[in-house]
Amino acid sequence: MKGLLWSLSVCCLTGLIVREAQAEAYGTFESMGVVVHAPQRVNPKQIAEVRARLRRETGWRPVQNLVQVGKLPLYATSLFFLQPDTEYEVEVEFLDKAGDVLSRSVERGRTRAEPILPHTVKALCVSPEGSDTNPGTAEAPLRTLAKTFSLAAPGTTVWLAEGTYYEGELNLPRDGTADAPIVVRAVEGAEVVLDGADPELISADWQSADRGLYRHPFESMTWNVTLKDRRSGAVTRLYPMRTLEELTTRRSAGMTFPQLGITGAYHWDGKSLTILPPAGNMSQYDVYVARMTDGIVLDRRQHVWLDGLAFRHFGRGNYGKAVFVRDSSDVVVQRCRVEYSNSGVWVKGDTNRLTVQECSFLDDCNRWHFSYMKGPKGWNYHGHVETGGVYVDGTYTGRGLVVRGNQVEGLFDGLNIAPHSRVGATTSETDCYDNRILSVADDVLETDGYSRNVRIFRNFADGSLSGISLAQALDGPTYVVGNVIVNCGQARAALREKYEGYPFKTNGGPGADIGSGHVFFYHNTTTTTDRGSRAILIKHARWRQFTFRNNIWCGEAWGFMSWQDPLSPIDMDYDDIFVSRGQFMKVGRTVYPTLTEVQKRTSYLKHGLSADPRFVDLDNGDYHLQPGSPCIDRGTVIPGINDGRFRGQAPDLGAYEAN
């Protein structure tokens, strides 16, 4: 398998002859997971430490130790900041409590090569102006994607000419190969849209009904109705209502529409669709009613590229999505746009080495009422939109998912990258990095479920209720490295409904009774303008081990606050926790007014800091450190994370090293 190498070795150490179980080094583009089974005839209770060293040009260098994956006889770590398409060697040592080596092995693996959009030997051309009786040449293109997809063979590029294609539920009947993939892409510079809406309703005449309502025949159901104001261009996703009475009375779940923030809504009864527009009358709107649940479906397909496409208005049936990838491998979705669809890219089953990169996901759900969406008295619509730009299904068992360089804006949740009900036999090896996530209603990023060698790094998020959700990050290890998360608590759920905002969430979620595995927080920067914010807030949760190093946490009202006492194990040091108005730490009912009190009375933050980090330009979103910041040179060296990557006498705190 690409990016993977199994090794078996026999070692004679400390008087024992130990045959190693299977081990591997699984590479993505910039990272690699190292996974080793416990040595045979060695009880995990005998194992005190599992060290790793990476071979560099200058020799062997220590990296992050391996930790146990849940309760399995399996140990894992991650390597960061590697080069694509490069072979690496890692030495792994199991040590007992006396410091003696139980076994030693060397694992080799290769990172994946950067995907390069291939030039294929065959071409099929499609255009809204074409005909399905044409041969599919540039001069005589086909008309429909359904027909064109049915003809695509390995080594074919399907070229989409500019225009809107009112199609969906599209399947590719054949696989590509590594040397001859199937590529579906827009002609360079063309605006290509796959639209799941019913085109006959976009500019239809709607019959005026009672009390500002409008009605049109519609013998179907739909979970997605979107209006676009022809004058201003403003787009509004409408709330679905269970009854016509709710539309007529402007009340639901015991609250008025103004209390719920509902400006536009709809109801279907199987024969007609009734709409309450945000303002004015229906003549000023284009009406997009989803008649397709999914856009493109890749089911048990291999070596497929989707490039430069736009997807809009999908979500007729349950869990609608623009791109559905199930039991497929070596798929690249890049430079695509998903707008006003219930989900973006949905990943399910045994899907391996999927890459979602440089895409954008836009919606209008960030303004929706949080309690109504999630509460039992509402329609419980959140299952359709609380999925995010990329959603890993609960039954995902694949490996090597990479989600990078994407932008998410206006969704209910940002990205969801961990399965919650079933996982493969070993680690997931998921990378989520270099994404921008803006103005979401709830969580910026979720790893709620089985989070085995999941790496979250170099992401930027601004404006949400909570930041990274680890509720729960089961089994571990999970790495949260170099992220900038700002303005948690500035979503409408906090401003209108008084929910607490926080940069990472640990409460609730699947496996709350079990708790998260090992989670490592390194070099993150968080700050917010929320006047009631806590730099860190922990409600009710448990975990195996949280490790904090070289982070900046800023809050207005409190520094570190935990509702529970005692805490699950935390190893926190070399962090800056800055609170501008309130007290430093509260654990249960115990208050520690200052960092000095924490250092005297606990094991936390012996080398920590409580100072204004002095960002370059907080008002304009520059979270680098000013010259003279107290966070410069105040960090500690973390093997495999920042060693050889910092300037000055020591690493700086936060996500950015000062110039």
C-alpha cells in the first residue's frame, strides 16, 4: 500500500528474545504515523515508555514518544513537517519501569507525493448547449453529465464548459487507475455549477396566501429551500417548519419567530410548498428548492479527480451532500465550491487516501437559533446541517484523509473529521491543516469520536461558539499544533442565547463515559473579544492525558476554569494564560487568584506565564508577537515539533515564531 511499510524484526535485549508484532510507518504529505504493537509476551503494564527517534542528515533525533491507543496493545505517534515523496526511518524502543529496553526496531515509510492534476490521453466534452447524440468532442459536446459520466473510461478527462447543470445523483460507473485516472474538471476560467435545485421553480409565479405566505405546487419533500434577493443578491436559507400553523402564527416550540431569529421559513405537505419570505413578496426572489439529495456520488471508485466545480442547493432528502465518497480510494477533490448545500464532502466506509484541498464551503446557517436547532422541541434539523464542509461519517474505517487549504464560512459547524461509531482496526492517520474557518454557529472543527493519530495543525478560525471539539477524542493520540483560534463566544448562540464560548471543548459527545485518549496541545494561539470569556473552560469531561506546551490562552473574565474537581490528568507548563479582568484559575470551588498561587499549590505551570502576549495588531487580526513580547523565547523545546525550527534562545509561545 502506498505510504505504508510493514516490518518484522527479532531483537535480543535484556535477556529476552522478543519477536516484534507488525509495525508500520504510514505517510501523508507532511506527516507520518508510526504505529507499533506491543512486543509479544510483554504485558502493557510492564511498558513504562515507548521512545522514537527519526533519522535526519545529522543523525538520529528524538521525536514524540509513542502512546497507547485506547486500551489496545497498540502504540502510536506522529511525525510532523516532513517532505512529500520522501522515505523516512524511525527507531522505536520499548522500555520497562527500570529503564531497560524490552525491544527495539526500525520502521521505514514514505510520505505521499503531492498530487499533480494529470493530463489524460482521452477527453469528453460536455456543455449545456450540447446534445447527448454528439460524440463529446470540443466542437460537438455532449449535453448532460449523466450521459458523459456513463462514457468515461480510465484515462479520460471530462471537460465541463461554462454553465449551470441542473443535475445530481451522478455516478461514475468505472474506476480510474494510478496511471490513468478519471478527471472531472471545469474548462480553465469557466464558471461551472452543478445545481440541485428545481429550475422550474427559480422564477415561478407563487400564489399569494394568507398573512404574507406564498404557495406553489410541489409534490415532494425537501430539506433545503434558499432565496436570493434579485436586487441585493442577499441569500437566505429558510427554516423548515413541521406545520402550516407554525408559518401562519409565526410561532414554534413555544417561541415567536422574532425570538427564534427566524426571518424566513417554509413548510411542505406533499402537495405544495408554502413559503414565508424574509421581507416583501416572492416576486423579488429567485427560489432554489432542492430536488436532488446528492451531487456526485463516488461509490467504490478508485483514482478519481474533481477539479474546479461549484455545487449549489443540494439536500432534498436526508443528509444531502454535494460530494459523497464511500468505500473509495485515491480521490482528490480540489478547487471546488460548495454553496448552500446541507453538507459539502461526506466521507464514509473504507475510503482511503482522500484529499480535499483548496475548496470553499459557504452557507447561511450560522445565524440559526442554537437551542431550537438542537433541542427536542424544534424540528431537530441540526442533523442535516450540523455536518460541516467535510464530514466523516460515523462508520468511516479508512485511512489517510487529508483536508487542507480550504475555506469554510457561514456553516453551522466547520469540519468534522472523526468517525463516532465505528473505526478501522488501527489508526486513521488524518491530517487537517492550513484551513480557514470563519463565522460558524457552533464548533470550528470536530474530532468527536475515534481520533487515532489525528493531526490538527496550522488552521485559522475566527468567530464561533467553540473552537476545536474533542468530545470525546477517543483512543488517541490527537495532536493540536500551531492553530490560531480567535473570537470564540462571538457566535449568535453566545451573543443571543448566552452559551459559553471556549477554544476547545471536552464535554459531551460519544464516549463521554470513557473519555478522550492522549491529546497534545502545542504552540496554539487563542484570544477573543468576548467579555465573559474564559481562556480555557472545561465543563464535565474525562480523558487519559492532556499535555499543554508553548500555547497562548487569552480570556477576559477568567483564565483557566474547570467545573470539575479533581481534573483528569493534565501536564501543563510553558503556557501563557492571560486574563485581562478576572482571576487566574478556578478548579471546582477552589480559586487561585494568580499564577503565583497556582505554582505554589499545584503542579501546573512551573515555567508558565501570565502576561499580555502583545500581538502585533489585535484589532486587524495580526496575531504575531510584537518585538519585546513576553512570550518571545519563553517556550521549551518539544522533540519533533519545534526543535530546529525556532529563532533565538528558545521557542516562542503561540502559533507564530517572532521575526
